[in-house]
Amino acid sequence: MKRNLITFFLFIFVFNVSGQHKNASDNVIITSEKTTTRVYTENGELHVNVPPDDVTKFKATGYVRYKDFGAKGDGKTDDLEVIAATHAFANSYGLPVKADDGATYYIGGKDRTAVIRTETDFGKATFILDDTAVQNRNASVFMVGSTLQPFKLEAVMTLKKDQKQINASLPAPCLVTVTNAAVKQYIRFGLNQNNGSSQTDIFVADKAGHIDMNAPVIWDFDQITEITARPIDEKVLKITGGRFITIANKDESKYNYYSRNIAIRRSNVIVDGLEHRITGEEDHGAPYTGFISLSDCAYVTIKNTVLTGHRTYTTIGAAGKPVQMGTYELSVNRSLNVSFINCSQTNSIDDATYWGVLGSNFSKNLIYDHCVLSRFDAHQGVANATIRNSTLGHMGVNAIGSGTLLIENSTIRARSFVNLRPDYGST
């Protein structure tokens, strides 16, 4: 279809009466007036002004730092809007971003997300995420995104299990997500019972529509209610370093998930050397969706990363009875070819007062390698999973799905070696 052969734009340019252009990027207005580099809000909009001389200087340097835009890094001043503006400017010029070693960036509860589209080195800086007074619990702190825009594949009306090609000409290799809302899968029983989720599948197709059979279609789709293609960036984007500390929320222990995290919504990403700790947890609190949260992406590696399990809380489940409430450090949804390499956690993997670190849904080809973590868990299905050279703690391996589950050279400390989850049907 013609709509598949589109050109992707990140920026929208408009001109004011003086002829000076404004660049609307990632919900940040960028101007180049000949005054000073500064970040400010006006009528609820975030602005960053960078004079032409500073633009030239930053381009010559080859990267930008948060302090270039006014970040204090003193652990007290809320630097979130400066950080977001820095990334918006960097995205518009394709410049990497570097934090300042030794700085401590305080991030309060403002409804603002810093969008990362260029390589980012958090280095030895510390980021304090204060979740005690949050305006929007669904707003990520950082979102790793692509300049390539998703589009609908309306010409594809049906799919068959193990189908090798779709009838579509694509502008680039794409991650394709397909849904049939008329069919429900993974109907759950027990204390957290539900009526299932819409049948969902993901796969990679090349420009000619050939499907990568390392992650084949696993369902028959007699009809398709939604199908979206997300072009895959050719270049790998790297996120390195950083010490993150979450001051936990104090909300009621209900299923009001917090997404104050690093959300990865782009394919071909490496996260290397990040550390996340949690402080301020009490005997109650709302759950978290995952500090590193992957959705609708492919070819992502998280390595040399230190994580922290959240405290386990109790709430009332769908069956009207008390139930332990899951709160995650890692989440993987509708993603494929995701690897966790040499990852560990700060608290004991055998301490049942802390929930398992990972939860996943509708994903394929997940790998743990040289990890020491409390759990591997596939809720609404995983197609192909590998655990090697790893040690898993008190929540062990919980999996349902299809394909091959391979466990080798690993120690599992749970009550059972593998739990094929009975609440989802033990597939």
C-alpha cells in the first residue's frame, strides 16, 4: 500500500513573525534566539532556547551535558525539566548526551518524560526519583524512542500459524504486532482470575514481507482487529552507566501501577552498567510496572546491570480474597529477542518478602545468561526462553507458552524446578 512507503519525520517546524524558527520536539519547544541558553516553562509548555553560537559550540563538541542547559545536580533542585529539554535539543541535532560524574540529579513528581533518541551516558551520576508526590503515575521518567513512526498494515486481513510471508511491502524491516480482539487467550483462574486477553502475536518481517522464522507466528488469526508495523532502527542505541535511586510511593496497596521508570519503546538498544536501588518502602505501597520496561521492541540487551526487588504487598484480588501483589523491576511486553546478561540484584534472591524481579507477556526469545535474580516469569505466554549459567531464587522459573524452554548450567532455588503456571493453564 502507498501508506507503507512513507517518510518518517520527528520534528515539526513553524515560523514566527520574526523569521526565527521554533522546533517542536518531544513536547519541548526549541528556539534559537540570540540571548542565552535557558530552559523555562510558559503557558504549561516546556521551552529551551539555544543561541546560534551555542548550537555551533555543541555541534563542534559532539555531545551535550545536562549542566550545559542549567541542571544543578545538587540532589535538591528538581532537574527533570532541564534533563528533558537537554534530550529534546540533542534529539533534534543527533547529539549524544552525557551526565556529569559526581552529580546527583533530583527528579520530583512532575508529569514530564525525558525522551531519549540518541546515545546517552549516565556515567557515574546519581538520579533520585522521588515518587512520594507524583502528578501522573503513568508517566515514565525516561522513554527510549525511535524517530521512525509506526503505521497500520490494513491490507493484511488474516494470518496463519507458521506463515512465512505477509502481503506487504515495507519501508524497512519491521516489528509487527497483530491482535484479534474477538478471541481471548490466557484466561486466568484463581485469586487473580480474569477473562483473558485479546489474542496477540509479534514477529519481524523484512522489506519484502518475509517473516523471521526464529520468532514465527504462533496463532491462527481468522480475523485481525489491529495490526501495526514498527520500523526497526538500523543503528544500535546505547544507554550506559547511571545510579538510580527510587524513593518509593506511599499509596494504598491496590493495583494502581506506577510507571516511574526507563521505558524502552525502540528496537536495537543496549543498556549497560545501570544500577537501580529502592528506598523508603513501608508496610504498604502501590506496585510498579518495572523500572526497566520494554514494550513493542526487538533486539534489546540489558547487561552488567544491578537491580532491586520490591517489597511484596497484599491486596484484594479479583476473587474478593487477599492475594500477594506483584510489583516488578523488569517488565517485557510484546517484545522479542531480549537478553539479560550478567544482571544481579541488591537484595537476597531467597528473601520472600521481596517480589520476583521480572514479569513478561506476549514475548519471544527471552534469554537470561550469567544472571543472579529472584525469578523468571512469563505470564501471558513466551515463545522460546533460555536460562543459562544463572542462579534463580525463591520464585524460580514460572512459564507458560510455546516453543522451547532451555535451562542449562543453572541453579534454581524455588520449591519446583519449573512451574508451568496452573493459573494460566499450564501450557
